[in-house]
Amino acid sequence: MATKVRVPAPIKELKSIGQSLWLDNIRRQLITSGELARLRDEGLTGVTSNPTIFEKAVSGSSDYDEAMVSLVRAGHKPDEILWELMVEDVSAAADVFRPIYDKTKGHDGFVSIEVSPTVANSTRRTIAFAEDLRERCHRPNVMVKIPATKEGIPAIYDQISKGHNINITLIFSVDRYGEVMEAYLSGLEKLHKGGGELRMVASVASFFVSRVDTKVDKTLAQKIELSTDPAQKRALERLYGKAAIANSKIAYERFRKTFSGPRWEKLKKAGAQLQRPLWASTSTKDPRYPDTYYVEELIGPDTVDTIPPATLAAFREHGEARRSIDENVEAAKRQLKQLAEFGVDLDQVTRELEVEGLESFTKSFESLLATIKKESLNIKAGKGPRQWYSLGALQPGVNARVAQLQKADAPRRLWAKDSTLWTSDPAKREEIRDRLGWLNVAEKMLEHASEFRELATDGRVYSDVVLLGMGGSSLCPDVLRNTFGPVRGHPRLHVLDTTDPATILAVRRRIRIQDTLFIVASKSGETTETLSHFAYFWQDATGKDGSGAPGRHFAAITDPGTSLEKLAKDHGFRWIFRNPPDIGGRYSA
């Protein structure tokens, strides 16, 4: 039987404050499995996508194999296949969120698709591309995304003046945000003057957040390293992780000021909707900051937050929802002033981020196109994805069992994480529900693929890696180590999952501490054996005189909020990886 989906408290509270929560991710299996509908029922009210998200989805999964074979055999070219796949996904996702769109009378329930980044510096081509996507998706709750480049602003005005729904993306500076709001208001005024209907025109302005801190913090680190004044160093350190939130709070203040007064009231009276600020890039890139930092500090009425799956899981698990957007605004202004006084040019930072953001999307777009070209050639050569299986005499029994599962609605209930599929015992159901993260962990990990590649590259400075873990935390690494063996150009992996002194000493003799990375892995963060391993090797890494910087030789894998996460932060670990909390240790693979 179907069960009502529980809405986590933090998501409920966001809604009561006036903030919509959208998912910054799209993938075919997410839609076809029913997971997207489950997220909608849990309280999410929209979806955003971009070339990087699609590149990860298509290149990192087999979801699109069947569709690609059909499109290639129908004679479609690679670029046509690329857009066909995107349009199909966005249209299907829009259908999932259509009930939200209807219920809110066109205020929410949108799914976004972005124009090609290759046209971002041409107003004319951006307009043509936006028109084409709108026509192809043919859904009232699809928003076309247009980058807020200098050339994109006139295209935004053009589309709004025609009554089209637009998501303006890649906004980093408050000044450029002002231009975006002006394009929206001017477009509405032109539409109204021509007798157009304003009521169903919706728009969001995607203001990018965490990337600002990533860039500013790097500049601060350089200044701290060069400074010889202890007081100045401390003042610079206090500004870590402050620029992005401060910049966003000032943007929200500009939003409130712009959408007030006679000009706006006239449009509002004619039925116009607010162009809501949408906080984008809200995942935490720096392990020193809480994993929900950029979500919790930007909560306020008439806003949208689009967050990736891992951040959503963290917020659902331990997020705190409070109206924070208009807290400490004067302090934010002081922080921005201090940054300027220390020579951090925020205007320059945001200009560079716009260029880098566009370059990143272009690179993802080109990589995706190259992948599709390669697959197209393989399919034409008869090397496309093919799979056969035969169960012989077992087939009738399997068919009967599959029929029973279908009758019990098992596939949908499984993906909806309906624990009644296994038991009716309330206590056991709760325990099972908290152990089903493995169902969609693969797609969540796609989001972090670039981080893992970066770790693999950076990890080449070590000759050895020692994983400190017990049970589920060590089984998969040990299997992989024995399966693949050493890889040329990469460190050797040792797995330490015992307290046997002889084994520990043998590992110690095989490594040089100064050339070794230790990965401390514990889901609970409280595994006695693992923490004992850590204490032993930490003492060795620190040196007899207590000198050195041992933190750069350590990484941690644990659930959010554990004592191990705190220990890792306090000891300055080089990396901290937070495990999705709804995955048991036995599913650590």
C-alpha cells in the first residue's frame, strides 16, 4: 500500500518563511524511478539544470543508452541528440512539477533549461536559442535560463517583454543584479503597454554564492601568508567565509528596494509577479564551513534556494531553518568594507567569476558533445550498448515473483523508501528508512566526481595511503585493493582494520610518515579501534618535539556532525568527506 511521504521539518519551515526549495540536479533515472516525484511530495517545488549537470548525467550513467541508440538510428546528428536528450528530461521533469505550478497559479513548480553557453556573448543568438527551447519544451512551467552577461541583458528584456518565463543565471555582482532587475521591470512595462498579460510571467534571478568565498578566501590566504603583522593576520582570518554571504545579503537588500515604490506598485496592480532572487551554488566547497552554511544563512521570504542532492540530504538531516537573510546586514556591509580596505577587489572577483563560470559551462557542453559523438560512432559501428541475460529453467519462477512484486507496487514503494515493503513493525520501519540511502547514492556522488578526481591528482604527492577503518568502513577499500592492485603513478593503498600490534607495526615499517596520507573512516565517528589508530599515527606524524603540520597527512570520512568531523576540523585535516547519513556502514561501497 502507498504511504504518505513525510516532509522533513527544515523543509516545512522554509515554506512557512516564504522560501521555495528547488533541486539543482536532473537525470533521467531520477525522473523515471519516481524519486523526483517523491522529492516533490517531500516539499521541493522546482528543478534547475545546467550544462555541467547534464554532462555528469549523460557521461556518468547508462540512463541514456537506449534513447541514444534510437536517435542515432533515426539519423540525428550529435548536437541534435544532445538537445533532444536535454529537452526530453526537462519536459518530463516539468510534468512532474506541473501540479505545483497549477496549485500556486504559476508562481512555483518550474524546471529550468539553459541556452547553449556558446551563444552567451551574442544577444541575437541568445534570443533565437531561448525561443527554440521554449517552443521545443512546450510547457508553461519551463523556464529558459539566460546568462547575465553584458549581451544577455538585452535578451532577458526581449524575452520578458514577450511574456516568457526566464531564469537569469551566472549573477555574481550586486551591480549586475541591478541590471537584471531593470531588464525584468522594463520588459514587463513593455508587455503591459502592449496589452499583454502580466499575471503568468515568472522569473528568477540566480545569484551565485559559494564560488565568491572560494575565490576571496584564496586571496585572503595569500595575503595572510605574506603578512608579518600578527594583528593583521588575525583580522584577515576573521574574514574567511564572509564575502559570499555578505554579498548575497546586500543583493537581497537591493531586491527589496527595487521591488517597492510607485513603479513596482503599478506593475503589481496589473498582476505582475516578483522576480525572486534564487540562491545558486549553495553547496559548501570548504570543509571548514558547515555543509549547510550557504543554505541556512540565506533564508528569507520571496526567495528560492536551489541545492544539489548532497546538500539537500544534509539540510534534511540536520538543517536549521530560520529567517536569516536580513540578519546582521550592517555587519555584512562592514565585512565588505574591510575586504576592500585589505585590497580585495570584489568587483574584479565577480567579473572573473562570470568569465570562469561561462568557461566552465562551455567546457562541460563541449565534453558532453564529444561523449555523444563518440557514442554515436560506436552505435553506427555496431558497438552500442547491448545486454543479454538468460535464466533458463529458473525463468518461470522469477517471472511469478516479479508479477507478485508488481502487484504489491514494489518498485515504486522501494524508490519512495517505503519501509512497509519489509515490515509493519514501526520501530524496525524507522530503522530501515534510515538505511536506504544506497538507492540513489550513485547519482549523488556524480556531483562530487570532480572533487574525487582532484583528490586523486593531489594524492600523487604521497607514496602511500593508509585507510584506518573497521568493518563496513574497510571492507570495500580492501576488496578494491586486492582486485586492482597497485596503479603506476599513484600511491600504494594499505587497509588497517585490526588492532593486532604485529599488523600495525608491519604497516608502519612499510611506509614513511612524511610521504603518507592517512584516511580515518568511521560512520559514527566514535569507533574505538579507528580512533586508536589515528592517535598512534598522529603522534608519529607530529614528531617527538611536537613540531610540524601533521594535518596535511590526514583525511576523514564520517557522517555529518560526528565527533570525528570535529576532531578533523580541530586538527586541520587536509580533507573531510561527509558520508550521506542514511547509508549504513555495510553499504559503504
